[in-house]
Amino acid sequence: MERSEDAAEAGLSNRWPEILVALFLLAVGVIVVSDSMRIGTGWEEGEGPQAGYFPFYIGCILLVSSGWILIGALARISKPQPQFASWVELKSVMQMLVPLSIYIVAVVYLGLYVSSFVLIAYFMKVHGKFGVIGTVLTSVGVPLAAFMLFERWFLVPLPKGPIEQMLGL
Amino acid sequence: MEELNNLLHGFSVALTLPNLGFMVLGITLGILIGVLPGLGGANGIAILLPLTFSMDQTSAIIMLSCIYWGALFGGAITSILFNIPGEPWSVATTFDGFPLAQQGRAGAALTAAFTSSFVGAFFAVLLITFLAPLVAKFALKFGAAEMFAVQMLTFCSFVGMSKEPPAKTLAVMALGFAMAAVGMDTVTGTLRMTYGFPELLKGFDFLIAVIGLFGIGEILLTMEEGLAFKGKSAKIQLNIVLQTWKELLRYWRTSIRSVLVGCWMGVTPGGATPASFMAYGLARRGAKDKDSFGKGNVEGVVAPETAAHAAGTSALLPMLTLGIPGSPTAAVLLGGLLIWGLQPGPLLFQEKPDFVWGLIASMYLGNIVGLIVVLTTVPWWAAILRIPFSVIGPVIIVICAIGAYTVHSSIFDVIMMLVFGVFGYLFKKLRYPLAPLVLALVLGDMAESSFRQSMLLSQGSLSIFWANPLVAGLMSLSFVMLLWPIVPALKHYLRGRD
């Protein structure tokens, strides 16, 4: 019992997430500034400010503020850091994030209805330990309800894949 | 008394049978959104927005704003019964609401919360009724420089007032502005930061950002907390309601204070969440029995709920009159108005009085309808919360994906939703505030165009921002707000030298 408690407390510190996010923002800042310089940050005679005029300053603010965050994070790098999340917590996040990412890819190729059915059924069966009947009813019912609501009543088509095509929908 | 006439006219617009139906529907959907984790006012409205495109504009905004009230009400239910704040602004409600429920006084806590919400919203609507036309009239005189100064003040206030580190507030704000700039520049037609991707031509849509940041991000956070719903069941009997109302009268001082805090934080873009914490803190400081706070004091429910609703409602005042939303949800409503071809701002009051006053009247009616609906339907909502997260979670993901797709019928947006979701989670964990990011994304184009217009007027000289007392005052105030976070550090430094 004691070991599992220890494991629950161990985790990822804020150190690297903080630095990586700051680096990402810094990179965005570089993109914004360089692209603004490409399209011109100055004054077009007779036209007014060029297209990069405003974004240039925005990019500068982004560079300065993210640089400030990065320097702060680097200065604290060897000091003890607050925990970002424990490993156990991160594992539960991944239990959602991985199926979620697969779901999004599936929506692109299989359409929304089939992917949603699989996603709901997966969660109910694997994490919820529901019976077969409850799982099937819910995982079929939700996409079916979405189909009726969007395609039939509001006439908003949702992404469909090869299976719907086979059914002629 | 022109306002009263306008308001009466507004009631005649709002009080039709279909509109009342939309109100009840909106409130019910709103409570559902507020109760479910991962769906909140902002992304709930963002998801439902595309469905309203075919509706009558007034009915649509009535329904959407009622969803907003409903979400505000719904957040309190989960806080009190389950100790899970459905919305960030109901975190402070859990401090005393959940202990009350544990002591078997859930009915009293819920009645106190709903009634206080109603009171807070009611005073904020009064403020809107009488102040909004004045602000709008005043703002009619605004030129491009004044408009930019107001926008500048909005963003600087975020830096000055947010509890998050100022550098992080600045960074996400700039990120929002940068994302708003992506795509075709409307003035010169130049492509900005598209790098040849046709998907980027239209830029980043803030609705997708809202659904990802708040919806998917929240789902990931909920997973991390590991959901074990162990809630208290609740029924509200009439005699408990009446008893609680009698008790509430004693807290009139706290109510007034919380209304003031809420209205102030709502009009300036502080938002409902800090307002609720501030009001809670003030109530505790002012109370005789400080120790009872946190252990189940009804006053500790009254203060945050009143302030959160006052803030949530008064956030619509700058949205309607200046086109500057005071909260992310108000920003989404603003986005809706823009999509319907209505430009919020001072002219809206002159050009679309039916719409504006119908909306204001519906705020009164919507809150009354909301109070009745929540008081009578609490047991159902509590039952919904007992559905395990292994069902609710994936269903909400499906709803978010549908919502993201329907905005532009674009698969790319669904992928972007996931990206925004991951960043929403990271930003929340690392204390980057999300509200300034969303507001910058919404207001980016507007701020840029007012800045450019000012520059055109002055031939590129920044002195236009100090050309008259009004614009100079606004700009100075902005800089005070921007530099506010330095004050404690400066004090510390000066004290260290003595």
C-alpha cells in the first residue's frame, strides 16, 4: 500500500513543461516577426501602414514576454519545482488523450458517426465496465441522435466516410 | 425615462410565446452545459452557435443568452452537491456550499445560491438598462484613436488585474493577436503567416479555439483529477426555500457588496471568477464569525454566487455598447452577433433598437425563468451527474467535435480543436490565463483596424493617442494597469533600501 502511495506522489515537475511552452511561444514570436518583416512593417507612401505593421509589434511583445518567462524558468532550473502532475495523473490524461487523438484521425477517414460509435463503446466497455446491451444502446444511440438532429432537422451535413456511402446515406 | 419606454417595448418583443419557449430551452440547455464537466458557457454557446444561423436574430440571441444564464446557475449545482465546480467561477461556492450539503442542508445551500445568482444578475441588468444607453451615446463620439484606447485599456486591465503572472498574460494575449492576424489582411489583401496552406487563408476561428481550449482542455483536466462522483442527493421543498429566503435577508450587506464587486469586475474585463473569489474574501473579512466560513456558512455561498452572476451579466454591457466583451462567453456572443451581420457598438442601439431592447428585456425574463426552472428541476440535474464519466466523457468529445466541424464544415477545424485542447490543458497547468487569449483572438482584427485608422489619421504619429483629454486619459489608465504588477516589486525594493 505504501509503495503505491509513493508512486502517486512521484511525478513530472514543472521544469520542462514550463521551458518547452516558453520555447514554443518564443518560436511563434520569431515566426510572427520574420513574416511581418517579409511583408513589410513600415509605411507605404500614400497607402498607410503596411500589412506587417501591427503584427510586427505583436510579435515583439510575444518575443519579450516569452523570453522573460524562459529566463525565469531557466534561472529556477536547479531549484525544486512545483509538480506539473503526478505520473498516475498523467497516465489518466493519456488514457483520454490517446483515444481522443485516434478518434480525430478516424473522423478524417471514417467520418464522424462510425468513429463516435467506436469511441463511446471503447470508453464504456474498457473504462466503465458496462454490459454489452448498455454499451451498444448508448454508443449507437448518440451518433443516431446526432444524425437525426443535424442531417434531418437542421440540414447540417456532418463528415461521413465509406461506410455511410455503402449504406447510401 | 426614455429607457423605460424602450424597455417596455423590449418586453413586447421578448414576451412572445416562441421566445418564452426559447428561453426555457436555453436555460435548460445552459444548466446542462453548466452541470457537465468539459462543457461551459463559452464553448457550449460556441457549439450551438451554428444551429442558430437559420433562426430569427432576436430569438437566437435570447436563446443564447439564456444558455449563458443557465450555465451560471448550473455551475452552482455541481459545486454544492458534488464539490466539483462545473465552472471556474463556482470554485468559491464549493468552500461553504459542499460542507452545507454534507450537513444535510443541501436544499438551503442551493436555494441560497440560486437566489443570490438571481439577485446579482438582476442588479447587473438594471445597470445595463440605465447605463448602457448612456455609454453607447457617449461612445458615438469615439473616433478610431478612442476605440483603440478602450481596447488597449481592456487588454492592459488583464495584465494589471489577473492573478496569473503578468508575463504569461502578455504572452498569451500576443499569441491571440498573432493568431488573429493569420490569413488575408483585409486592408491590403496581403497573405500573412499562411505559408502556402490553404486552410490558413481564413485564419484561426476563435470558436474552434474556445471549443478546444475550454472543452477538450477541461476534459483532460477532469481526467487528471480522476472523477469519483460521490454526491449528495437533493430535493428542494417549498418550506426550505421560504426559510432560506428569510435567512438571506440578513445578508443584505454582503449582497450589496458582492453586487458592486461583480458589476465592477464584469464591466472591466476581470470576469466572474476573480469576482467570486474577491466577494468571498470580502464577506469573510467583514463577518463577525470568521471561523464558520469554510465549514458551511450560508453567507459564504451568497457572496461568490451574487458576484459571479453580477459579473457574468454586466460583462454584456461593454459588449453591447463598445463591442468589447468582458468575458470569454460574452466574446462568443459577440462572435455570434458579428456572424449575423450585427456590429455591436454604439450604433447598434440606434440601428437595431428592437434587437437591443429585446435582449435586455429577455435578461430580466430569462433570470426569472431560470430561477424557477433551477429550483424545480434540481433532482434531475443531480441524477445526470451520477452518470459515470466513462459515458459522459466520450459523449462530450463527440459533441465538441460536431461543434467544431459545423462552424465552417471543415475537418481541419476538428484537428485544430485537438491542438487547442492540448494547449488548453498545458496553459491551465502552467498558469497561463485563457481569457485574454480568447479575447485577443476575437478583438484582434478590430484592434488592428482601429490602430491602423488612427495611424492613417495622424500620418503615422503616435501623438494621436494623446491628442485630447479623453484618449490621453484612457491611454494613461492603460499604462497604469499595464505597469500595476511592478508596484509590489518596487515597494519591496524601496523598503529594502531604507
